[in-house]
Amino acid sequence: MHHVPCLDCHFCRRGSFTMCEGFKEFGFDPTGYAEYTRIKRASRPDRRSQAAGFGGLRRGVSHRAVSALVSAVRRSRVSVTDTVLVMGSGFIGIIAVQLFRIFGSGLVVVVDNVPEKLEQAKRHGADVVIDRDRENVFSRLREVNEGRRADVVFNTAPAIQAAEESVALAEKGGAVVQFGGTSPHESIPIMPYEFIKSELSFIGVYSGSHIDANVVLSLLARKRLAVRDLVTITFRWSG
Ligand SMILES: [Zn+2]
């Protein structure tokens, strides 16, 4: 675990583990691709993750982003009749598609402008893909979704325009989950009246807790999450 909550502060006691001050400290020193690293006692892999084959450093897997995705999908409160729109079909977007399928969702639509990435999204469970360079996202979404916008808009794109567009693409009573990290200096205009009238939620997700990480390890161990063909580069260990 890169990040471990203290389990003793105000935030941990209310289950908001990723807001714990201790959680924000890195459990490894140094980080990155160092041959050796020191690991804080609390960050050491447990027997369960070792059994799943993800314990040792040599076969280490960074599940941090996927844990955050589990947290994000949970917090979207998606249900089986919800139409989900995933903005961005990179690694994050494709794992999100799989997780929405696992947690239970209705139609899953993915938006991107790279045809190969959209094909990959289809292989991983997207019902409909929209190439934003060739199609109008709004009209195509309405066309495939009985004239409605999406109940959950899951935005993985870091561009600020995508955040604004995500709000516009969310249906009444729905939620926008902001996952892509935008610049801290950028903002979008929000009309509180629209949020009241439409009962919209805008949900920010910073990271996943040890509970979400446990879900990820379980899904990987049971091979319910397909990650192998998402690997873009492999390093040979020469140590
Ligand atoms: Zn804490």
C-alpha cells in the first residue's frame, strides 16, 4: 500500500480514510522504479495480497489508481438501470467501464477521439462508443439513450472543458464524478439553481482506501478485472 490511513483521526473514524492526514504520506522511500525501496511497516503487503501474487516487489503492481476507481464507482451510487457515460478511453476509462459492469450498471457509453482506444473500450464491455471528432456527443448520447442524458457521467479527462461538458451531459437526478485531475488553477462556472432544480451531484474523488484496495486485489485474484492487455510497456528486472 502506497498510502495507509491512521485509523485513529476524525476522518478515519467517520470512514473517510482518504482524507486522513497520515494517508497523504507516502509509504515507500524512494518511490518510482528504484531497485530497492524502504517500506513503512503499515504499508507492507499482507499475506492475502502475497497469495494473490502481488506482494513482493519483483511482482509488485500499482493498484492505487484502480483502488481510487473502485472508490469513485461506489461513490457514484450507480444502479443497474443507470446509463453511464465514461469520458476518456485510456487505462482509467477502460478499468472504469469494467468496474461499472461489475458493480452493476445499465448502458455504458464511452467517449474518446482515438478509434483504437474506443475499440478497446468495446472489448472491455462498453455498449456504445462515441468518437467525439466524428460525432456530436450530445445528440449521439440522446439517440442511444431514449432521448435522455447520462445518469452517471464519469469524467477521466484532465482538460477543464471536459469537466464543464460532463455537467452538461448529466441527466436530472444524476451525478458527475470528477476523476481526471485538472489544474488547481482552473475552474468551471456552476449554477447552483441548476443543481437544485435537477438534483445533480458533483463528486470529487481523490483516492481509494485500504477497503477499496482489498476489492481490487480480490477482483484481480479472481480474474474478474482484465488488465493484461492494457499494459503498454514491460520492464525487464535485471537485479
Ligand atoms: Zn486517520
